[in-house]
Amino acid sequence: MNTANMLRLVLLAAIWGSSFLFMRISAPVLGPGLLIECRVAFAALFLFAVGFVLKKKLNLAEHWKHYFILGFFNSAFPFLLFAYAAGTLTASVLSVLNATAPMWGALIAALWYRQPIAPKKVLGLVLGTCGVALLVGFDAVTTKPGAAIAIGAALVAAISYSVASAYAKEAKSVEPFANAHGSMWAATVLAIPALLLFPMRGPATIGIMGAALALGVMCTGVAYILYFKLIEDVGTTSALTVTFLNPLFGILWGALFLGEVVGWYTIAGAAIVITGTALVTGFAPRFGAAREQT
């Protein structure tokens, strides 16, 4: 991985890590329904503009079902669950729970293909579970009313990302940018019922809407472009190393901008979760890149 791609990787991690900051700012006011509708709609409009300039086609007649399936499991459903959890949990806790997604993905793949789980992966699952338990067991935010449901929602969101990845591997090949663009429009439609289920909780100030706009354009639209550029240049395996950096930035932004307390359990829990995820997925750093073991 050259210097340019390494910088893209770090920038992508910083952007995706900031998504939990923006959700923490806007979700308690807008509610998860309106926030996620704004997020996916802003992202869809941004990607539409990029696609128009680049003359990228969606081929809706052929791929609309695929976009809706991907839009549900990779965007509308997990985004909504994380936005709901953001009303209770800190950005630090959310970012660490999100980092379990590749771990669940490896487990789902093993079950899907009925493959035996190697001892190293079992150890990784145990470590990942212990890391989450350590984090939620010592963090004071987990004692707040509704925290247990919020934690469950965040973990289900991480699992939903894993289901989307498993589906994408089995689905017909669709150009990466079209996947992002089409799935955002599908997610915009799918998120509409959430507007009725989760009403606004307060007035939408300029700052709140700015956070929602940043969540949609930067943390979703721009992030997808960076991610797919990395996949094109260094491959999916190396690009996925961004997962291990996300919690570092999620914790950093939460501490800097929201004054969240970073305790020893936050660092230890994140480190254990990342180690467990690396064992389960087979990632191992080598000369600034990563390799995937089978």
C-alpha cells in the first residue's frame, strides 16, 4: 500500500469514526427516523450529482431488487439502529460495537457455507465478546435507562452489515459506484416508515441540521467514494483494515468534541474487540498492508 492509499485509509477511518459523533449530536433532537432519512437522502443526492458528472448509470430496471436488498441490510436498517442507540450510548461505545461487524461476518459466512470454525476464529469470537462485555460492564453510560436495548440495537446493526456483505458476495456483479448510489435511493424509500415510528424530539437548529448534512454527504457519500477507490487500488482485504481504525477515531472525536470520558475499560475493550476481530477475519498487518488467511 503506497503513501497515497495509506492516507486515504486513515482519512476514511477518520470520516467514518466521526459518524458516531454526528449521530450523538443530532439523534437526540431529530430522532432516529428523521436523522436517517436525512442521511440517506443527502447521500443519494450527493452520489446522484457525482454519478451525473461521471456519467454512471444505475440500470434500475435490471438491478432494482438488488438495490433494495442491499439498501435495507447495508444502510436503512443498521443506520436506523445506530441512530436509535445514539440517543443513549456515547460515540466511543458505538464505534467499538460497530467494530464487531467483521467478526459477525466471518461467523455468518462459516454458518452460511457450513464450514467448520477454526480454533483461532473461536478464540477471536470469545475475545470479541469479552471486549464488548468489558466495555459495557464498566462504562457508566450503560447504566442509563434503555442502555441494554441500545446496546442490543447497535450489535444487531453490526450483524446487519455482515448480512449485507454475505449477500453482496453471492449477488450478481454490480459496479461498485452503482451499488452505493442505487442502495442509497432504495434506503431513502425504505426509511420513510421510520418517520412515523420515531418523531422529532426537539427543534432542528442550524447546528443539528449541519450534523445531519455532514453525516449524509461526508460520512456516507464521500466515504463510499474513498472506500471504493481503495478497493480498486489495493483490493477488498486491505481496504477493510479501515474497520480496525474506526474505533480509534470514534473514541478520539467523542473525547475531543463531546467531552466523553475515555477510561481504561474503553481502551482495553476496544483493543480486545479489535484483536478478536483480527483473529476471526484472519487479518494480520504486513508491511503497511494486510493479508487474509483462509
